[in-house]
Amino acid sequence: MSKVSPLVDGLVEAFQCLPGVGPKSAQRMVLHLLERNKNGGLILAKTLEQALESVDKCSKCRIFTESPICQICSNEKRNKNQICVVESVSDVFAIEQSKEYMGHYFILHGHLSPIDDIGPDELALDLLFSRARESETEEIILATNSTLEGETTSHFIFDSLKNEQHLKITKLARGVPLGGELEYVDRGTIMHAFSGRQNLRQEIE
């Protein structure tokens, strides 16, 4: 802390709530805004306040949106017969950039983790299962991260839905590296993972 200005010190402290931002990085950001881009700082503050007040989760897929139903779920050009299950909104961004997938999504906002008290309720799995059991849903694509927690979550979802005979349950191909997070995978790998996805019912037969 600079111990020069309580407001500056408070701003530096506030920036450190962001992931990967320590004291030095926060100080650089604050000084940049104060020295060179006050207008940008005002826009940032106003937009951030509006987003925090207005943005919530879509009632169908749980992506962040300022509307009850997000633009993806309300888009008639999307394939409503497919639901891709991901751990985070950043995974949706990565998949959308690949332009390989035109279905719907369901965002878990995490993964099963008993040690952190994160169970099915925290991931809103009842909502996912309800959507999966609708007659219009034909395929669930499991796109959780290739980590132990992601695999455990994926297996739990499959086990809960495997008796739904109308439902095809698939998983992304192994192009996504073990231990990797989808948001850091390149576009080509995501395209391959979707085009080569595996039918889990066939694997256990």
C-alpha cells in the first residue's frame, strides 16, 4: 500500500478481488486509470455497476444475462434438441468461438466436490434433469473439464439419465487433454472433440 491516499489504497485493494491479480498488478491498473485513462475508468465503473445490478442467470441454461431467457435459448435458429453441459460460462465462450456447435447449453457453475460442500443442488442438476427428460431433448453432450472432479460430475449426470431411453448421451472426444479446462483449449481441438464425441451408452454395452 502506498499510504499516500486512502482512496487509491482502497482501489488497489479492490482490484485484488480479481483472479490472478496481486498487489503489484492491481497497483499498475489503478495508476494507469488515474494517470492515463480516467474516462475509461469511469466507463468501467458505470458498466460494472450496471452489470452487477442487472445480470442474473438464464432460467433455462444458467448463463449470465440481463433477460429472463438468454439470447442463445431464445434463438430459433439454434438446435433445441441438443444440450451441452459445461462447468462455466467461459466454456460456452470457447465453444461458441469454435463455431462447431449450434445447440443449447446448461452451465453448472462448478463441479461436484463433497469436500467443498458442492452437491447436486448447488449445480442445479434437478433443472438439467428436468430439461433432459423433455420430449424435445434428444441429446445431452457432456463437456465437463477433463479433471477428476469434471469426470466425476459427468459420470453422475450420465448415471442419473441413463434410463431415459429417448435420450442420446455423448461425451466430447479425447482431443481435450486430461486435466485440461475447456476454456484454454484451441478452436481446432474443440471442433475435433465435438465431431468425434462418444456415445456413452455404446461404451457400456
